[in-house]
Amino acid sequence: MGISENKPLTELPLPPSQDAHNVAIRLLEAGFAPIATHEHPTLETKVFGRLFKSPVGLAAGFDKQGRVLSPLLRLGLGYVEVL
């Protein structure tokens, strides 16, 4: 049975979450990240008087050591939180 046989995503083999996280960090460090080239005004969101360019952001915990802050900021997210 191949992947093209409508197998549910829950049955696909996935790496352990920490391994996937480490790969994502390494790819961002190596420069493998899309760069947001435009902003769309319909995505702007105002919360408590603060304007965000996008309603999608990255909460604390993904980059605990701040190793890939610059690449994360170029993804076009509304906010990036690093703790």
C-alpha cells in the first residue's frame, strides 16, 4: 500500500516530536525558511490597541535559546515570542 491510497494521516509514520523540533531548528539555522515578501492588510489584527501584521504568531517554547530569531522574524508572523 502506497501513500497515494488514502491512508489517514494518523497512520503515517512520524518522527518523535523532539527530533522533528531539532530538524526544524537546524533547517532554520541553515537558511531553509521562506521569507514573507508582502503583507496583506486584511490580515492585520488589533489587540488591546496594538496592531499585528498577522493574526498568526509563534508562542514561547519553540526557540528557547533564541538560536533562530532572525529567520523566525522573516516568516511573516504577527509576533514571535522567545523565552
